[in-house]
Amino acid sequence: MRVVNLLSTYNERENIGPMIEYLDDLDKKLKKHEFVNLVVDSHSPDGTGDLVRKMMKTRKNLHLLETPRGLGISLIQGYKYAMKKLKADIVIPNDVDFQWHPKYIPQMLEKIEEGYDVVVPSRHVPGGKDNFDAFRKLTHFVSNTLVNHYWAGIREVKDLAGNFKAIRVKGILEKVNLNKLDVRGYVIQPTMIYELSKTGAKFCEIPAVYGERRAGKTKVGVNIQFIKDVIETVLNATKIRIERSQQVIKFAIVGFIGFIVNTVGLELFVFLGIRPSISGMMGAELAIISNFILNNFWTFAAKKIVSLRKAPIKFLQFNLTSIGAVLIQGTTIELGTLLFGGLMNSLFSGFLTPFWGNNGYRFFYIMGIGFGLIWNYFAYTTFIWKTRQSKLFGWLQKRLG
């Protein structure tokens, strides 16, 4: 596979040479992979770009892309260049200061070969650690954990702030709409994890140590750029939270429409003399058809199923995953009316009896709908449109395709 090491730089003249040499040595050891090194430099005043141009004269696999300053801008342009110009199979973005040491690359590529799509060296899994002082630990905790993990809801991996990761291009990175990403600074890191998660990517974290800089000065500190990064991080996290909430809101609306369809079906079949528990399940099947169509073309439009070959298979899978909700609903009505029907009739006697129905079957129907809604959201996002990865059912997700 062609592996493009995407190296973002700004004033890294002291580090770029040793990094390129290390990657060249690694390339010789990893025979089944072809390494291409792309340096994305933001017009460094220390001459980093000039040094790369000099090194390019003796290296056919070294390329230079110069961009405006801003890590987000550099990486977005770098990802595009790596895919379109360099025909990458895997892209590995990294800094060149050796804090994220390239020695982890062989293990990252092994994980890609095992079937993972995004492999993240992590400070937040057993065996991983950092070298932060108290101030950096605080800012990292606020940004990584409080803002991006809890507020934005990006939970595919624990370490969201690192640049270093291996990303499969086919079916994953190529699906990310890089043109719509409007980020400039360090917020590109959690943003990319979020965007990659929407492709259905399978994530993996490996323990890694975030070490000391090999040479040069850190660019992290309390300054105007730091304040800009904080503001951008909070705004971007809020944007992601709203976007993720929209999916839940759409799902709820579709669920409400399904509820109307289900209710009409229930009442119609009860009117025809069919047992309430059976009528509830028959109405639920009508709602399943409605929900599949609306969820496919609206709620999960980004991953909608349009293939005439796949659609019937997915609808069958949709029905199978929805059986849980149907059974939950039917069982709730049956047990509720059998065990508590007499009590419901006495509690809601008189003018409330027509509202809740004989033995309170409508009350237990609504209760069953609530239980089934929880099951359906889990099942649809795990097995049908796969907007989330499940550790418990990952093997089944893979087999369902």
C-alpha cells in the first residue's frame, strides 16, 4: 500500500531532516509498503521549506506543499493533495518534532491490515502517557475531555487532540467532504475524528507516549493564537453537538409519524376484532415500513441506501432489527393487560375507560412504544445506517456489510 506521511511544519528546520531520514529508514524495513513523504509547510521564516526543496533533489518520494499558516488549513490541503496527486492508500498526518514518535507507524499499519480504518496512538489508554506540565494537563483536559468528548459528543476515541493517526483512504477519507470544513487551528483534530466517524469508520487506539520535542520551541502558549484556538474549539464543538442533535430530533419526528401509523393500524385491527397484542404488532409492521423510508431518505440521508440490490436486503435487515421493538410492544400490551387489566379498568373507570381502552391496552401500547423506541435507535445506528461503532456487536456489523 502507498503510505503518505503528511508532515505539517512551521519553523521546524532543525527537525525536518531527521524526521525524513527516519521515515526513509522505516520505508526500507517495511517492504510491503511504499512510503511517500509530503511536507506541508506554512512558509516558515526559518527556511524549513528551502531545506525540504534541497532534500527533494536526492529523494523522489519527497514532496513539498506550501500553504497559508494554520494547522487546519495545512492539513485539509495536505489531505486533498495526498489523495488526488499522490494517490495515497493510507495517510498518516504527523508533526516533525518527534513528540509523536514515528516508531509507532509499523504497529499502526498492522492495525490497518487487520481491518481498522483509523488507528490513533493514544495517551488515554493503558500504557499511554504524556509529558505535560500542570498548565498543559489542564488545557488538554478541558479541550479534549470536557469540550470535545462530553460537550461535542465525539466519543469514537479517547485521545481527540493528537495529529498522529493512520487513515484508510478508500471508503473512509475519500468520503469526507474536506471542502466544507471551515477550521483553521488545532480544532482540525477532533473535527477529523468526527467527520471520519460519519463514514462508518472502524476506530482503534494503541498506547503511545507523547514525548519531549527533539529541538526547537513549542508553539503552544498563552497568546492571541491560543485565545483564537479556544474560541474556535468551543464554537466548533457546539456546531458538532447541534449537528448530532439534529439526527436525534429527525429520528424522533420519524418515530412520531411511525407512532401515528402504528396507532391507526392498532385501532383498525382491534375494530376488526383482532386481539390487541396482535393488532399492536401488525400496526408496528406498518410503522416499520414508514420508518424505513423516512429514516433512509431524511434522518440518515448522508448514508442513505439507494442501490436496488442493497435496498431490499437492508429493508429485510431493518425488519429483523425492528423485531425487537415489535416483540417489546406486543409483550408489553399482552402482559400489561393480563396482569394489570383489572386494575386499569378500576382506576380508569367511567369516562376514562374509552380513552385507555378495555384493560388499558392503549396505556400499555404507549409504554411499549417508548421501550421500543430506545431499542430501535440503538439497532438502526448500529446495524442499518451504522453511524456508531459497537464494541459488543462489531463482529456482526462487519458481517452485515
